[in-house]
Amino acid sequence: MSAVKADVQRLEPGALVELYELDLTRWNSEILRFHAHEHGGVIKWNGHEYGPWPLQVAGLGRTGDAAQPTPTMSVANLNGFVSHLCMKCSDLVGAPVHRRRTLAQYLDGSPSADPTAEMPVERWQIEQKTLETASLVEFSLSSALDLSGRKLPARQIIGSVCQWTYGGTECGYEGPPYFTRNNSPTDKPEEDACGKRLACCRRRHITAPALPFGGFPAAGVAGSFRRG
């Protein structure tokens, strides 16, 4: 992030690149990665490909009071693709949307490529679908920090079990290395599974500055978890 901040503060910074991620893993689907830049080609960054897709996001500015902004995201409904996603995934309500920003010189393939050089990730989720036509679908977004009218936490407190989807946005682990559900190393990707325990998280995210464990170890509350 520091490299991006330094470049942005120059008089002539490199081209700012905005990348979007839509996480559909809660519906047993995938993370869609896309951008809205005019050149229309695939953008490669941090080992991922972001395809071109016409969209417009409005209202992402910060406010001076405690209220969080309520942006809108308008997405082109090319060939009815977004309508199909809405039918398949409950209008995408609750789906995490992340906006990532970096500079062109840090993209994969550049001599100065740097997957760590990015501005703070903006994390949103789809609040509701507000418009759907044959050419356009519009959604309202809410910030992950917007606690208005909500109880904290917004999920059951389970002390020893991670509630995130393995490999999803919150988890972030993509491997290799791979481990079985019992936390044993394996060289077979098809055997890769998480046991949802803190020890499993530690083994996979051994170099992470902070573990993305989706449980509440300090709560000491026992709960039930069904392994699928």
C-alpha cells in the first residue's frame, strides 16, 4: 500500500486501475473478477485475471459523520448474464463486493509488478437489487462497517469453528500447499479440505500477519458444525 500512496502523491502518477470482485461462493459458485476500463482487455494482477465488464459505481465517497455511504452499482446485463446470476443466487443479496485499486505499473507482467502495492481494499456487500432491465441491473450496496439497525456480530458466535467458506473471500487461501481435513499435508488438490479449526487456519496462513479465522476463540462458546 505504501508504494501506491507514494506514487499517487506525485504530480503525474501512473494510471489508476480499479478492479472489482464479486464473491458468490456462498451459493457454491465462484469469485467473479472484472473491471470497467475502456481498453477492454483482460487485466492480470496478483495472479488473477479481471475481465472487462461495463459497470458504474456511484456514491463511494466518505462522509464526515458516522453514517456510511450507500453506493449503487449498475452492471450491464450482457446476454442476460446478470439476470441469470440473480435467479441462481437470490438476487445476489449479501454477496461481498470488493474494490481494489492499484497503479498500472504494478500489474502482472510489468517490470515493477507488485501484488502488495494497492490502496486499502473497500469492502461492501449487496443490500438489494433495485432495478433490472434487459440491458442493466442495479444494486444498492452497504458497507461492511455499516452497523445501522444491525446486531453485532451478525452471525452465531461459535468459539472453535471457522464459519468462512474455505478459499472464499474472507478465507483467502488458494494453496498450494494442500492439506487434508485432518491437517495432514497432501500433494493432491482433490484432497484439499479445511477442518475449520484454528490449527488448520494457522497451518495454511503461516506467513499472514493476521489470521482470517472465522470463529471466536475468545468466546469459549461451544457450538455445532456440520461438515459437508
